[in-house]
Amino acid sequence: HRDLHSFPTRRSSDLKDYTREAGVRQLERLFGSIVRKSIKEILVNKLDHVKIEPANLEHYLGKPLFRNNQIQKEDMVGVVTGLAYTMAGGDTLDVEATFYEGKNNLVLTGNLGNVMKESAMAALSYVRTNSDKLGIDMKVFDKADIHIHVPEGAIPKDGPSAGVTIATALISVLSNKKVNRFVGMTGEITLKGRVLPIGGLKEKAIAASRCGLKEIVIPRDNEKDLDDIPKEVRDVLKINFAETLDDVLQIALIA
């Protein structure tokens, strides 16, 4: 029997840290690698057996290829979890917003593509137009620069589903209201605040469940796609529908 604590790791890993493909071919390869290395250890070290658990998985498979994003440790102002669709499936994406003394500039960082930049401009226009209703002092726009940042800048990001996330981050920081860290969201918005449907709902919902979110907010028009989400994911996620940004804010912001 092999001591599981003899292989120091930063944290326990699991197979989701080594594959993101939709099929099982890579998973089959991983099991093959584990079996071959286990047999070698048993023969060389004359062991009866070895035990494979998350605590020693890195010893058998090497360093993880992926690190699943984790939810924030506390509710924060200006930090919102969005749901993204990538080449490797679904993922979560934090969007951060802040403002500081400046000259009414919009600063965008995080290797954003043109579609996300346009989403940010549309979100800011909505916030400015509805500042009274949102409890935001219009004077802030005249004397401050607004900065929107999506971490992991080395990874290009683009797609038409970040509008609600960016708008929520802006409203949170400008109204000084915290965001529920257990809520993720996806959807594009119009200048009038309507929430538009998105693609990749299945993958996004799986990613939300994987990282520990408890609720997600999706466009009302995507209600027809609920059957695409695996039952085991629907059982652990509360799925909310939004027709307008007001619906999103009622769920995501903490009064």
C-alpha cells in the first residue's frame, strides 16, 4: 500500500484537470497512463497494489493541464462571474470593473476582441442612460475614467454573450453594491436593456456547476434549450431566466 501523502501537491487534482474534450478519447488515454505507471510501480517496488486518489493523481499524470476557475472567497463590489464558451467547452470568466479620477474615458483590458469591446460600450451606454433608476450619480461620468478588466490577459476573449456580465460589474461598482459570488450569468444586452439569447448553454451550465456556482442567469429565450443541460447539472444549479437587465440585477446584486 502506497502512502498517499508521499506526493506533495498544491491541492488535490481530479481528471477534469487533465481533459476538457467533449468525448472520452483523452479520458481513455489518461486511464491507460495510470494503469501502466501503476503496474510498473507494483513490479519494481514489489507492492501488492497501489491506490489512486485525488491526493496522488498528479504523481501518476504529471502536472494538471487545466485549472478550473474557482468562485471568489467573498462577495465583492465590481466583480462578476460570466459564463463563456471556448474551444475546449464551457468556462467561467470573471469580469472586473473599477473607476478612478480621470476624463470620462473607457479603458478595456484583458485581450478582448471587437465583439466584447462593443458589448462594454453598449453596457456603459445603458448604465449612463439609466443612472437615476440605478442609483448612480451622473457626475461620476464627467470626472472619472471607467476601467473594465477580464483577467488572464494572455488568453484572447471574444463573443456575443458578455453584455450582462459587463453591465452588472459596472452597475455594482458605480452603485457600490456587492455581487453574489455564487451567481454566474450569460447573455448579450441591447441599449434598452433587453437580454438576448446565447449559444453554448449546455457547456456554460456544466462549467458553472464544475466551479461551484449555485445559480446561473440565462436569457429567457434560451428556456427552450434547458433539455440540453445534463440532469445532474440541472439538479445542482438553480437556473433563472432574464428578459431584461433588471431581472439580472435583482438576482445578482446584494442590496
